[in-house]
Amino acid sequence: MKNVSNKSATFFSVVDVISPYFKKYLPRLIGGFVALIAVDLFQLLIPRVIKWAIDDLKSGSASAEQLVLYGAYIVFLALAVGIMRFCWRYLILGFSRLLEMHLRNKIISHVLTLDKAFFLKKTTGDVMALMTNDVMSVQLACGMGLVAFVDAIIMTTAALAFMAYINPKLTLIAVAPMPVLAITTKILTAKLHFRFKKVQETFSRITEFARSSISTIRLVKAYNQESSQTLRFEKLGKEYVHDNLKLATIHGLLFPLSIFTANTSMLLVIYFGGKLAIKGTITTGDFVAFISYLFMLSWPMMAIGWVSNLFQRGITSLDRIKTLLLEKPLLTVSPQVKHPSGIKGFIKIKNLRFKYPFSDREILKGINLEIKPGVIGIVGKTGSGKTTLCNVLARIYPVNPGSIFLDGIDINELPIEFVRKAIAYVPQEPGIFSDTIASNIAVGKPDATQEEIEEAARNAAIHEEILKMPQGYETRVGEKGVKLSGGQKQRLAIARAFLINKPILIIDDALSAIDIETEQNIIRAITRHLKNKTCIIVSHRIAPLTLTNEIVVMDDGQIVARGTHETLLKENHFYATVYRHQLTFSCSEKGL
């Protein structure tokens, strides 16, 4: 997905995403930065102790006891540095890991609120990349990046103050090369945003390709496409390397430039400071201490490039995360929201017209239909709008006000959660989790008893097959149910619907991989156990639908006929022709 923008995000444009977590863990951060400041102060005191020791040695006034005392000071300071360093690492880096956890939770919880329209423009790989690479970039920026930034400010300020105390002129000479570093860094970091965003979006495409290849591994192998898929993945990999090399080029300029600036400052100090020490303007101890402080100042100078890179990566990733979090579901509820006590299952559709988001083609063209409790079948050609009708009834996509009514109430005036809790929807492609069979059946009712699960499986005509599996209901089915046949997956999905026992059941051609006899047994179970419910069964096979109370025939987004099986055989040529063809084909399969 290529949509890289040249517009750079700024810290202030994205900080609102993470600011609540900074407020939540403020005491932890304060404690961490107090420990960090203590580390810097203890480190800054060590050169002063060394200066005192050298000056005493040179003047000949140092005694053995004094030298031992100076050594003890240094050991104590080093020990204090170690303890405080552990504290800030635990507190601040621990915060960054907590932030990482909260961001991932926020992304997944938000994605789960979005409707199906979101995935018409975004891929699973995009979301996975945000939850891995982008969240990690934010974690690094708010962890080591923030530590290095604060540390650099404290160390730079304190080191310059100590250096100025020793000799102001020598300090000015030492910092002379720094403006060049600051200007160059600003220019280069402006380019980091675009480059890193390109890298992250290429990573999204790689993630999505890998996910789709693995999830469709049966198809890849069936069509002997292993080599082709490998080549495509290698091509994406080369593109990712190419984008990373462009990013590394910019980053690679920052670090050497920082080192060059630090070494230039050191060279100037050694030359001019050495002259001052020889003349006696500063003591030898002052000169050694000054160089020690300059060494401490070298770290912030060298860290500028690294910190700039971390921050720019973090800001870019936060921008991508914020873009996702700003996504809103297309499904909305009318301000005149109503909260009925329950749903009886009366559905009325009035002049329903529908086109999918981001598409101009009208799929449903003026549907008018009343559905009462009972079992109704829907048949039609491929592409006639059957699945689309199921989708809008299940509140997966938005519809115009006044198009669909549940128990006389406009569906747009009912809470989305309320509508979905009243409907058991079995789509064409059953979603199977990498879990046990029992857990897959109990998705809609996690607290279901084993007896309830088994009863649902019996009604879905799969109980006996489950018992023959290695661990029965505790058999793990693999990713997307890879260990199950197509028919078994569909019947597991049907069992879910039986278990949750909602007022409305919609089965969207979810019996296509099952033989006609089993399909008829399932429909008989539906009519027997759900006779007071509203059951809508979509099927491309007519024979099983002869058991329903009524059949609706769709063509080109419209209802062209409705009635009982016998009525449609007499009055609708299309229905009668399809039924006879299917009957002839079924008889030929059985050798009749």
C-alpha cells in the first residue's frame, strides 16, 4: 500500500496519542529522572576528585591517607552511579514497556470497533506492522531515546558549567564546532521522516504478503506456486532493503558527523588547553578535569544523531498509529436511539438500495420484503445480491434510514450491539480459531457447558465426527481450522449458531461444502429447534430449501419471485429450470 506523504509529522501533532500514559505513570517517570540526574551529578563529581588528587600530588601535599580517601570517594561515586543507573533503567525503560503494552491494546481494541468497510482499504498486514514495528519505534523513542535526550541536556549543561568555571575562553573554543553540527542535524532529520515512513509501509506490504501466503498455503501448494510466491517475497524483500539503505544513508551521515565534531573539539582543547597549562594559566589538575568534562560532553554530541533518528522514527510511527486511531466506523446510530426489551424477529425491508463503500455499483436495487418468524430460504444466481442482503441485515454495513425495520423499529435507531446480539450470523467462510473444537463452538457463549456444546454439535450433524477425532472436543484444529474439511468447518459454524440461540438466524450459503442429505438434516434441526425464531437460509441448492416455509428468488439485486417450493415450480421458469437441473445432476451422481 503506497501512500507516503511528504508532509512531516511533528511531536505536537501526535503527542496526544501517548500523553495520557505519561500522566498515568508520572510518579514513575519523576522517580526515574531523579535517578538519572543523580547519575549525571555523581559522574560530574568524579573529575573534580581526580583534579584534587592530581593538584595535591603535584604540589607534594598529598599523603597516603588523602590518596586513599580520594580513591574511596571515587569508588563510592561509582557505586552510587551503578545503583542509580539501575533505578532509572527499571523505572523509565519499564515505563516504555508499559507504554508499548497500552499502545498495542489500544490499537487492537480500536480495530475491533471498526466495521468491515475499514478492511476494504487497509490490509491485515498494515495493522500487524503498526502493532510490531511502529509500536516498537515508539517504545524506543520513549525509552532510551527520552533517556538519552534528557541525559544529554543535563550532561551538556552541567559539563559546560564546570568547564566554564575552569576557563571560560577555553570553553568557547571547545564549543565552536557545535553550531555546524546543529544545523546539519536539523537538515538531515527533516529527511528521516519521509524515509522511515516509506520503510514502515514497505514492511506492512511484506507482513501482509507473508500472512496471506501462509494462510493460503493449501492453495499455494495445490497450484504449485511455491517458487512464484518465493520470488514475489524476494522482490518485496529487496524493495525493503533498498528503502532501508536510503534511510541508513541519512542516519549514517549523522553519526560520523557527531564523532567528527567531538574529535574536533577535543583537538582544539588539547592544543589551546595544553598551552594554558604550560603557561600556568590553569593547573594540570584543571586541564585533566577539563578534558574529562569534554569527554562527558562528547557523548551528547555523538548521541545527537542517534537520538534524532530515534525521535523521528517514533514521531513517524506515532503519526501512522494516530491515523489508524482516527478511523471511524461507517456504521452509526441515529440520535433517536431506542432500547427495546427484546427482539421478536419481524423484519421489514422497504425499497432497500445498497452499494458497498468506495464503490459506485449498486448491488441491491429496491428490495421489498417482509419476514416473519419461521424458516425462509433465499436462492439466486451468483452475484444476485444474496450475501449483500445478509450483510446489511446483520448490520455489517450501513443502510439508508427507513430501509430495514426490526419489530417495526428502524435498524439505524437501534444500538449496533443490540442488533448483533439478536442475530446469529453464519457467513460463507466460517471463521475458525486456532483452538479446540469445543472453544470454537463456544465462541458466542464462553460459559457454555459441555452438554450444551455437544447438543449444538448434534444439531449441526458433526457430533459423531468429533468423537472420532484424537482428543474429541479438545482436539486442536490448527490455524484457520487447517485440520478440518470444508464441511466440518461449516458445521462448526452452524453449531455456534445453535448454541447461542438468538431470535434471528442468518445462514449465508454456509452449507455449500456439505452433502444434500446432511444439509437437509441440519435444516430439519433448524425447523425443529428454532421454529419460533426467524431463520434466513441462503443456498445455491434448492432441494434442501424445500423444507422451508417460504423461498425468495433473487436476480440482479432484486426479488423476482417468492412463495412455497410448489408454487415457484409452477409459476417461476428460472426456479423450475434450476431445480430440474440440480435434480438431474444429483441423480446422475447417485447413478440413478
